[in-house]
Amino acid sequence: MPRRALPDTIAHGFPPAPDVRWRDRLFFAGYYLIAFVALGLVVSYRLPSPIDVFARPYAGHGVPIAKALTVFGTFPVYTTISALLLVVGFLKRDLLRPVLISIVTLLAAWQVSDACKTLYHRPRPNYWFGYHEPSYSYPSGHATLVIAFYGFWTAVAWASDLPVAVKRWVRLAFAALAIAIGWARLALGAHYVTDVIGGYLLGATMASLGMIVFRALGPAEASRP
């Protein structure tokens, strides 16, 4: 029996539970996770890979811009955005559920990223521009969080009843932000290229798991006056 396709737009911006393709999302989450673990095993406890060596000369360029972009991946910014989202969620109750899921996803991604840094035990590059961070290098926490948090909201927007043109602009803005933050970490010498790629993979894993929860729970009940 052929599988029923999801509609392109969903009323009120929230997909109903019966149409959830959670198996597909679980597959992609597993795929991202396996790729992340495999890459970590390849790069940890080893000399920098050829792609890391190739990108080395690009560090140190555009440092002021890189410092400014890095701020967008820090917890004060995420905390501020999350607080504003919570206010919106309490005012518009059908948004409260994705807001709470996005915050839990963000916190989980942060903790998992830090645990993986200790697990893989990869030293930071021996060159840096600006503040030298004392933690280990793989994966990039900034790359992880930008995908886990903003990627989750991009997926929520794509599942909503927003116009397709708006959805495409949201995706484009998300991709630009993720690439910009990844570049900033390389420009500051804070990470190797493979650290950023690993962060993207881990962040995609966490965002996918967040979407599985979001879609499995179904639409939130709107509050009544």
C-alpha cells in the first residue's frame, strides 16, 4: 500500500500526528549520528587531516567579523532568544510546545557536545586569534548549537502553513547563518574544518530528534479565554 504523502502546508503551522513520518526522521538522525561518530574516530588522537591542513592559511582573515559572528552562537544570545520565545509561547499557546522542545533540544545539544569533546579528546589548533578556549576541539559547540536550535525552527517553519516563498527564505537565512558561524570558528583558529563538520552532524542529529518529538506529539491545544 503506497505511503500517503505529507501535505505541503499544514493548518495552524503544526503537523497532525497521524501524518508523521517519524521513521524517516529517525533514519536521518541515525545517519547523522553514525557519520558524526565515524568522523570523530577518524580525527581524534591523530594529526590534522589533509582538509584541516589545507584550510589552515585561511585562519586569521576577517577576525573582527568572525568575532562578531561568533557572538550569535553564544549562550547569552540563545538565552535571550529563548526567553523571548517563551513570552510569545505563553501569549500564543499553540507555539508553546515547539518553544519548549527547542529549548530542551538546545540544552541537550550543549550537554552532548561537551561530553563528546571530552570523549574524543582532540586538542584545539595551536594557532588562534582572540580568546583561546581551553576545552577540546571536536565537535565545534558553536556549529552544533546553530544547527540544533535554528535548524529545528527552520524545520518547524517548513512544516507550517507559511507561504512556500517564505519557507525558502527561512531556509536560506538558516543556511547562511550556519555557514557564517562555521567560517567564523575557522577564521579565529578555534577549530579545524572537521570539527565544524562534526558539529553540523551532531546538531543535525539533535534537531532531527527534536522534530521527531514535535511531530509525534501532534498539534498543541490552543488556550481558551
